[in-house]
Amino acid sequence: MIELNTSELKEKARRLKAGDKVLLSGVVYTSRDAAHKRIKQLIESGEKLPYELSGAAIYYAGPTAAKDGMVIGSCGPTTSSRMDVYSPQFLDMGLSAMIGKGERSEAVCEAIRRNGAVYFCAIGGAGALAAKCIKECEVIAFEDLGCESVKRLRFENFPLITAIDASGGNIFKSGREQYAR
């Protein structure tokens, strides 16, 4: 198990290999379809972004409202491929990591390699359990989007699997190959 802080991602992402188990701590931003579309519009218009993309980690999640005594409600990953149209540009702007579930397009895989980034998968269906690893949650942009607003989270030992690495490793391809044998 590799313990990693988001502040180290820019430096250490290239060392991660597909299949590595990671406990991630540090600042992560939630962003899904609608928020990605707005961020792209901000980029195109030259406006300030809600957070610095360079070195950032994005979690494709739309958390539910927090229950009493919790900082966040259920916070499981959403299907990452819906963000594939935006991801190469964000990676080219310095995005270090993406967290979600499911496969990514070849354009995203190439952008991950080109930029020394990483794609992690979180466990789908375990949003209530994942919420226990989130110690802070603050809406920082697009509050009108409700659960899909951009939030600044602080992870503490959030369990992830390195799914696509900067060397071209991809558990979705290697896993199929192993299964076929």
C-alpha cells in the first residue's frame, strides 16, 4: 500500500504503476459533467478558475448532503468517461490526477502519458464508506449545481487503485488480457 499526499502528485505520479494500491490524503476537488463544462467556458473566456488545475486532483463525484455529525454525505465515484471530452485539455494544463470509475478514452490515456499524470479508480457503490475518509468539504464554485457543485475536499487515507499510469499501464487492458489467458 502506497501512502501519498496530493501535494506530492506532480512529483510522484510518474512512479505509480497500474495496479498499485494507494491511500491518498490531501486536497481534492469534486467536478463532474456540468462543472467541467463551466470550467472549460472559463478557460476559453480567460476568466479565473475555481481552483488551480496545475498539480490538482479531481474526484468525479457528486456527494449527497451531510447527515448530522458528518462533513459530507455519500461520496462515491461517477463514471469517468463522461469527462473524457474535457480531460486532455485539463491534463495539458497540469492536472495531476483524476479519480473516478470505469475506462477512459485513448485520448485521455495519451494525455495521461504525455503529462506524467495518473488515473485512480475508487470503489463504486461504497460512497458511505468513502465519506469516512473525507475530513473537510467546502463548496467553492457553481453552488447552483447542487450535488455537482465544485467542492474542496480533504482526504485522509482514501483508498484507491492506480488504474492508468504515466507509462501506459492500464488495468482495464491488462486485466482483460490476464482473464483471457
